[in-house]
Amino acid sequence: MEKIVIIGSPGAGKSTFARKLGSIFNIRVIHLDRIFWQPGWKEKPLDTRIDILEKIVREKQWIIEGTYLGSSEPRLNAADTIIFLDIGSVMCLQRIIKRHREYRGCSRRDIPEGCKDKPNLVRILKVLAFPVRGKRTLKQKLPYYESMSKEIIWLHSEKEVESFLARLEPQVNEKEKFSKTRSVAGKRPLATV
């Protein structure tokens, strides 16, 4: 896993999950909300967003979180792993409300500078519509990417998310240990006869 896309409904926990994955793998996390919007929640044009994505996906490693299905092709094509947080609408709405209470009047690192977290009717409607529109679109798109040998991971609950993260940490630690052992072995002087 070196190029990871995380998608899901607003409030599914994409930002938190991405930060945890970034910490585990020591990979840079890109929050699409932060790069697709300007202060005052003024949206950047679609062609600008695609240009930004095309530049980012050329990097060696990244974790990109955010759904934005209309501009998803560059990152989905470049990814080796696509993780869909398929969390229920009620949980997503609860998280949005909780997040608003925590960050009321403050900025967050996953949203653009000069923007504040505000639950509004549009955001609530996006959460409620996601199981119908967004999920249907993903069900149509993801088999194509799976056929390209990309790893597709569907996580359906907070418990599955936590279990997935818990399984990753020992695997990463074992790879690092093996890598260090190989590099130390490679530095040993050759025995002379």
C-alpha cells in the first residue's frame, strides 16, 4: 500500500482514518476538502481540481481522502488500494454533529484555511443521498478498478475500521524489522579466507 484512496459519505470518518493510516505507513495524507476549496467555501473549478490531482498522483506515495466522484478518475487510476468506508447514514450524521460541536468556530486541518465547520442542509442532504447516489456510483466503478488488480477494501462499521487498523500495525512493524535486518546484513564485511 503506497497509493491509497479513501472514499465514503461525509461523516464516514475518512479524515480520521486517513490520518491513522498515514501514521502507520508514514505516508503523506491529502485532504481533498482542503485543496478543492478556497476560503469562504468557494469551490475551485473542476478542471483546476483535476489538474491538482494529476500532479499529486505522480508522487511516489500518498493517501488521498475525500469522495468527489466527479473528479475521481486520476486518483482511482493511480491508486494501488481503494478503501470505501461504507458507514450508515445515521452514524455519519451523528459524527458531523459531534465534529461541529468540537470545532465550533475553529478551523480544522482537513478543511481549507479560512473555512469553518458548519453542518447545513446541503451537507445533511449529501449524507442522506449518499447511500442511493454515491454508493450506487461506486458499486458501478469499483469492479472496473478491481479488474485492474487494485486492492478494493470495503469497511462497513467502526468495528471493522478499528479491526483493519489493528491488523495493519503488526504487519508494518514486521516489514520494517525485516527491512532493517536485511540492510544490517548487507553492511557486514565479507569473511576472508
